[in-house]
Amino acid sequence: MSDDSSPIVFCHGLFGWGERQLGGYPYFVCARRLERRNPRLCPPFLFPSTGPISSVHDQACELFYQLKGGRVNYGREHSERFGHARYSRDYTGQGMYPQWDEAHPLDFVAHSMGAPVVRKLQHLLETGFFGAEDGVSYGTSSRWIRSVTTVSGVHNGSTLTWILGADEDTGIARGDATALRILTRLITRYAALQQKSRSLTEWYDLHLEQWGIERNSDVQGSLSRLFEDPAFYASKDWALHDLTPNALEELNAETREYEGTWYFSYVTRSTLSFALRFDVPIPYWTHFFLVPFALRMGLFRPKSARWKGVIDRRWRPNDGMCPAWSQDRPKLGRTADESGPAKGVARRARTPEGLASLDSGVWHLVQRFRKIDHGELAMIPHFLRLRHGTRVYKKIVETILQVRKTR
């Protein structure tokens, strides 16, 4: 039987942050609330911080070294291919859980982009990537991860990336992409504030050392040059590309689920369908700043011949950031046998005890929420719904504890 006191690792999504950032405001608000109110239920919670706009591969590498300890190594071939530094921060002697191995596995709860990051991490563990790059006999395997729970997970990409300027055929950002202009304004303005107040460096960590953005350097000038450089924005090594259906189709084809690991998903949606032709956001249930995104996604039809017949009306119900169809399990890039149908939750398995008794190595859709947007179960819950969000994380933790008893 596994030790119930081993930590649960919470992995943030796009633009996310770690435990000591944003003045202590948590990314996983309701998980933190649960931890405070039910200390006897909760094992230790870990909240690592990876690059908020970095690629899935880079974040997976950062996640490994933050947990295990050591200097971040993105890999020689990967770094040469994309033109950034091979090494980044050094966590030697500072690992959050240095005893992590097959005998001391971890459970991961991932929101949004954190879902493909954790799946990529498990792939790298199984293929021995870190040992080969470091020349260290870590002995990694897929069994270093006991369970993966995804909340609003972007398993198959989001059509919002195309709406914001990624090319439908390639997934690469165009030079005039709306997302690129927004990111450039936001990040460079934040960098300008950083130049005036160095304390802001720790307030929100961009974590872009591999691209030459050092925390104590001319951050504003470096970021301006980075976002104007096609070698970065037109590459396949940052978040906008890695959240496209193009990139997730490739990741899904590369990765798989492993026996001995339990996979659970929670799907969020905050739109209503009209005659199966389009979806519109539900007021209040969709935060106001997500309403334009929800509307565009609810009306989206692909222009590329490659995606016609693939991206259909099933992709229109969404949570303001990601189609609900994309969230239950990896499907793009998989054959029919590989992708499902997913094993849903039978009536007998609506309790954590029932969930934990299901098979490992396959995805189990725990719950579909129809009035919850992309941020509700993470960093921006409505004040009046805090109890509901806390109950969701209570169920997640109870399920993980039951899984530990069955393994």
C-alpha cells in the first residue's frame, strides 16, 4: 500500500503561477481553501511554477527538475532544433520532492494547459529522457506518476488559438496574430514595471531564461526583441502553438496511457446550444472577459480543408477558452481503439471509492459541468460558488486517496 502522506502536485495552465507569486494569491483557489479547512483530509499540496507561456516540452522539463531537483535540461536535440539554451535554472538541493521515484510516486492535478504538460512529462519519464540527457541513472518510468486528474484539460487543442491568429494548417502564429499583439503589449508593459520595481520579478515569474530573458537583465528590451523575432513566435516551441489542435494531435499520437496510472477528467462548459448550429455564453456562468472568446468559439467553422469534417459542431460548446469536446481525453491523433470510447463513470462509480475501483491505463470522465467556465475551478471562482468548487477538489482528493489504497 502506498503512503497516504505523499504530496499531490497541482499544475497550472496558461499564464499560471506558483505558490509564492501574485502576492500569495493562489492559482488553485478552491484547492487552497480545501487545504485550510480540511487539514486532516489533505496530504501535502505542491504548487510548482513553470513558464506561463512556454511550450509543453519546456514546462514538462521544468516540472521534473522542480520536483526532483537538479539543473533544468531541455535536451540537446530539442534546444538546437528551436534555437534556445539547453539549460535553465538550477534546483539542485531544492527539489520539492527529491525522493520521487517508482517507489514514491506522485499524483498530479492539472488545469488547462497543465494537462498536456503532465502527459508529456509522463512520456519523458517512460522513455528515459532525463537520464539520457543528464547522464544520471534516475531509473524513471511511467510508474513515477500514480494518477493524473485534469480539470478543463486541453487534451485536443482549442479552436481559440486559431481565432487568435495561429495558422489552421500549421498551428504556427502569424506575424499579425491578435494573440501576439495582446501578449506583446501585456508582457512588455509588465516588464517595464519590473524595470522600475525589482520586487515585481518575484511577483510574477515569466521563466524564459532559455530564450535569454534573465530576471536581472533588461527584461523589457529583451521581451520586445523576442516577440518581434519569428524564430520565437513562428516556432513550434511556445504555448500558442502547443495549444492548437495541430500540436495536440501530434502529442496525442506520440503519447499513450499506461497501466498502473489512473486517469480522471472533469469537463467544463458555460455555453448553450441553439438548434445545434451555434453556442452562446451563459451570463454570470461565463466571466465577462471570456464572453467574446466563448461567442467566437461557439460560432467557429474551420476554413482549412484539412479540418473540415473534423472540427464540427461538437467543438462549439465551450467554457470560454476550450471546447468541451477537447477536455475529456486525448482523441485527435489516436485510432478508434486508442481513443475510446472513454470509460465514463457508471452509477456504481459516482463515489471516490467507486472511481478508484475502475481500471488503470484508461481515462475516466468523472463529471461534466454545464455552468462552469474555464477559470471557475482554478484562479477566478465566483465568490458565491466557492463551496461548490471546494467540494469538487474534495472529491478529487478523496479519489486520489482511494487510488493509493488500491495500488
